[in-house]
Amino acid sequence: MSELPGPLKIFEFSRKESLATLFLITTLLIGTGIKYASDQHWWLPETEVVDSDSESIKLKIDLNRAEWYELIILPGIGEKKARAIVDYRKKSDGFENIEQLCGVNGIGIETVKKIKDLVFVQ
């Protein structure tokens, strides 16, 4: 390898230094990618804004994507019913409409009427 002139000698690396630099740059790029992916929140269920009034923001929950712990915020739905909804959804390959909730053990037409404005099916 030829000698670099005066001020450029700082860019002359040994093999170990080159490998260490490559490792650090690769680690930095992978870390940046992971941080970007985690900031996008792609794993969260989709929600839809119903009312944009800042005092009463309401979100609709997608029945086909929500986890049981998200469903328990619905009126008349506790942990047991929320888990039953998720189990029913897995067995029946998802909901086609909100009225199918009546097929879930423990959920009747009155409960469906209470929550129909708070959920949607995509």
C-alpha cells in the first residue's frame, strides 16, 4: 500500500481498526433501523377517530385485530368476555360484521347494542 500524503495519514487504518470501524458502523445502522421500526408502532391495532373534539376523543376498536386487554375497556366487556371474543375470532377466522359478537359465549344483543358505536370490523 502506498503512503498517504501528510494530512491524509489519519485515514490510514490497520486491518483491526478497519474491522472495528465496520462493526461500529453496522451496529449503528442496525440500531437506527430498529429504533425507526419501533417508533412506527406497526404492531398496534388500527383505530379510527370518531370525534375530533379534544374533550371527548373517541376511538373505534377493530374487532379483528384487538387483543383481549384492549377489548376490556368496552362497556359490559370484562376480561372473561374479552378473552372469549379473541378465542371466537381465532376459531372462526375473524368477524365479518359486528352482529357476529352474539355468537360469543356470554355476549348478547344488549351488549352488542352498547358497544356497536365503539367497534368496527375491517
